[in-house]
Amino acid sequence: MQYLHVACGTGTLPTASVKIKTKDQTTQAAACGDGPVDAAYEAIRLATGQEQYVPIVGFAYSSYDARNACITAIDAELLEAPAFDTKAIHCRDIGSPLLFICCRKEFQWWSLTTKGVEFRERVSVNQIDIFFKQHRKEFSPESIYRAKNLSRVHSQYQLK
């Protein structure tokens, strides 16, 4: 990356511009976003030609950036098998620590951490309501936000 410039402020639209040089070419792109991180991510995505789309992303607060991303969910039928772990890695870039992949007869829970992607649990479709009741506190936006932003200082907030 030759440069990344982000501009934001009160009453302005967050924007980012990027210049990326590879062995073969130099590409520039600019983008706007809901926040400075979103604008930068979008500019990099445009410059690199990566098409990374996640249908559902849940945020703790309305700034819509990586610090607030809590949960991502995708439909398994949108994936080319066996691409679940590859898609999970792409979802990790959004900043969400939880990924749910919805399949026809099951529901998959993946953890997305700085160390990598980990398959956690497979849940049959008739057990989904029980699964979410059991993990209600752990999956709450507030718990995830605290774990992402305060666990560096206070380890008791870290998700298990």
C-alpha cells in the first residue's frame, strides 16, 4: 500500500482514498462510508477488486464500524462448497467475532478471532431457539462490544 488517506469530521461524509501497488500494476480508489473505518475498507475493497459481501451484519451501535460489529450471518446456499472456512475468514475482516452459517438442516456457529477462524458448534434447525436462549447473554451486543473493546484492559470481559 503506497498510501491510505481518511477524512472525517462533524457534519461531513467520511471518505477514504487509497493507492495500492502490486508487482504488475498500481491501483487507486476512493470511497465513502458510514464511518472512517468503513470508508477505508470500501476503498481498499475497490482498489483490490475483492467482492466481499456479507448479507447480514449486526452492530452494537449505529457507527457501523469494526469496533461495533457483533454478528454476521450468511446463507450456506450462497456459498460454493466447501467454502465455509474461507467465507468465515472474509467475515472476520469486518470485525465481527461471531458468524452464523444457515444451512438447510443445521445452523453453524463459528468464532472469528485475531488468531483465526474456529468452528464452534453445529445445531439442528429444531434446536435453534434453545441454542439462542442458552447463549442469550453471551451473544448480546453489549457483551460482544465489551469483549472486543474492554478485554484488552479487563480480561473478565473476554468471550469464552
